[in-house]
Amino acid sequence: MSRPLFENLAEITERLASAANVLLFLDFDGTLTPIVEHPDMAHLPPAMYKTLGRLARRDDLIIAIISGRSRVDVQARIGIESLIYAGNHGMEIVGPGFHFVEPTADAGQKEMHLLAQQLIARLRHIVGAIVEYKGLTTSIHFRRTTVATRNELAQIVQTAVARNEHLFKLTKGKMVYEIRPRVDWHKGTAARWILDNLAKNNTLTICLGDDIT
């Protein structure tokens, strides 16, 4: 059961003090940066960049960024080489000395690209709809659309994914639909992969995000 963060700071402080190492998982949009109307408008605030850089120099702390954005995109927007970057909801993970891509997602990139192109064409008439092809996944942002067009948008997206349901699955976030490969891999499994492969003894794991994905 989840508990309010600020009501449990004393316990968190105690556990941090007793941990030999910390593995810190951070989301990007809505956590390190504010939610914006268009994905391209998101930028890491200078104060946050400075804080991350200072934390990244600690020997007892590993920082992993896990985002729905493509790995290339989120890594470019942060720009700190020593961090771990997990893009496309953790389906691609890169860090110092390693590069992992979930095999099923990797194999389905051609079909994902075709589906994204189809959606771009079918949603072209809906003002404000944004189809973001990210290689391993695709996002359809509708924050800028009018309420009157959202049922039609949802129907178009759901129909397109249903025709490819053996390959892809559809989820919904904050004003966005996410199309992902039909594989049991998400931010949680990516975090577990990082923990199993990189964590040291007596590591405290902390996850910070703004959504349930």
C-alpha cells in the first residue's frame, strides 16, 4: 500500500542513513520537468541539471532515468553521461559499458513504424493530435485536441491497434495513448533488470514518478 511521502520522511531519512548504496529511479516528464503541451517543449531546468550532476558524482549512488520517451531523446535532454537511461518504458537501457534492447520490441520495429505512419495519415484531420514514433513504441498525444474530437481519436487509435493485437497493446496515460509491443516488459521490469544487474550489496531502491506507468 502506498503512503504519502512527506508523512514518512523520518523513516526515509533513517533508511537512507543505514543504506550503503542507493539506486534512484527517476521519471522525466512530470518529475524532472513540468508536463508541457508538446513533447518537444520539455527542457531540464538548469537547477535540476546541476542537482543531478552533483548527485551523479557520488560513489554510493546510481541514478537511472526511466521514461516513455525514446532513449536517445531523454538522454539528449539530460546530457549527463554517467547516468543510466531507460527509454521506451524501459525497453532500451543504456549505461556506462552496456546497451540492452528488449528482443521482442527490437524485432517489431518495422511493424511499429508502419502502424505509426498509418496513424499519422488517419489522424491528420484532427487538430492538435500528435503521433510520436519512437522506434520501439509510439505515443499519440491529444492534450491539444478539442474535447469534441477525442472520442473519434480514441476510436481510430483503438481500431488500428486491434488490427495488430497479436503484435501490440494499447495503454493510456496523462492525455496520451501508448502503443507498445505485446511483451511483458515495462518500467517496473526494467527497474528490476537494472537492480539485478547493477545494484551493489545493501542497496536502497527509491522510485520517483508522476504516473502509474
